[in-house]
Amino acid sequence: MQAPFDLSKISTKPGCYLYKDIVGEHIYIGKAKNLRKRVSSYFSKNHEDIKTAQLVEHIRDIDT
């Protein structure tokens, strides 16, 4: 799945990320040592876990 935002604009530094749905509500909050690497991982593979796959389908934007 293609990310609905530009992954290259996300920092490679540690921090928190907040995924938003189509209406701008936060649907997931996470943390990572490398934000770009972690966020990219959601869009670079098929997820066997149904919960994660459904989450990715609803992501429309991100706050860091």
C-alpha cells in the first residue's frame, strides 16, 4: 500500500507518531527510535495481523 503522505518528510530521529483517519481523529499512537523507518514499515509489507492491516487501511495522515 502506498502511504497517503510523503514519507521522506518524516524525521529519522527518535520520537512519537500519531496516525489520523479521514476525519482527522487520532487512531494510533506509537514511538520509535527512527520515525521514518518505523512509519515506512507499515506501508512496505502485507500484514498478516488483521488488526494491523485494518489500521493501515484507515491511515490518512500523521503527526510526529
